[in-house]
Amino acid sequence: MRAKRPFAVLVLLAATSAGADDEWTVYELLAPESHRFAITYDVSVTEPGARVFLNPVRAGSVSTGERVLWRRTGQELKFTLIKGAQARKEGLAASDVKDDALFIRVELPEPVPRGAETRLRILKTYADPKSYFAEGDGIVFDRGLSIRRNVIVLPAGYELIGSAAPGIVSTEADGRVRVSFVNDRDDDMPVRLVGRRLPAPAAERR
């Protein structure tokens, strides 16, 4: 079973609000030469009557493989990629959002009931050479994380040798190293993880 993956950026949305207590992001680092990492972002939309939700694509990242699921049923939801100018025109983004900002615009399955929430899971894969890259025989993941709960999973065959932020280290069922963070700041928490490739087993070196 794949580890849960999740992502958000601080943007003021006029049409929706997200439940911070339910936000959860997992970054699964892929082959370092690809500069790619898979993201799962779990979030709850709580604004009564909301019909859409905007999830920003961070500037400098190229997003592919997007999917959006309604967590209550597993149903795949319709979405489109829109620019900031369109988001402002629809009244979904703040007036200072740049024209070329990119968003995933999710069509909610129903208006959010008053006093309830619509729980979403957004899946996507980013390519971002500035955030994730190889360095010697190791890897570096260097990125500011904005939401409260975050998990970073190293590629198979790598060990953790450094972290600039305090985290809880564990392992996935398949042996990959997992580092969990809680962001207790009012802004992005700078995270810089350094990993090192493990030696190949003796049998593989023969």
C-alpha cells in the first residue's frame, strides 16, 4: 500500500476556507535525478455553501498527474487548471494574486453544508530542481512547508543524515525512511533534509 501523500500554500480564497486541523501533506521523494516528488494533500473545505476549492501550484514547480478524490466516497472529482487572473475574475482569489499564478480548481460534489465539511484528497507530482536535487552521493530536499502537519518520505535505498528542523523519524513498511514535522509557526517552516545512499548489499556487489 502506498503511503498517504498531501500540500497547500498560504493564499486568501474568497469562496472557500480550509480546516487547518485536518490538513496533512506527504511528500514522497522519487529518483533524485528526476527532481520529482509525489504529493498527497488532505484538506477539509468548511465554508458553508462553497462549491469550488482552489489548491495553488507553487511557483517554480511543474505539476503533473493531478487527481482529486472525495474522501467520503473515494469518488474522483472534476478539476481544471486555471491562472490567477481567472481565479480573481471568478472571485476565488485575493486581489494581489498574480496573473500567472496557477491553481487546481476543484468542483466540489455538493455545496458544503452549514456546520459540516467536505474532505478532499489532492494527488499530484511536482518537478522542482531547486527544492529536490542530488548532491554528491546524497540528496537534498529544501523547501518551506506552510501547513501544520507534513511528512517527507526518502527514496528507497537512502538514509537520513541531516535535518534542519526537528522531526520524528520512522520507517515505512517497505523500509523507506519517513520524517514527520509539525509546523507551529505562523509562516512557512524551512525544512532541509539531507539523505545518503546506502551501500549496496554484498550480494549485489559481486
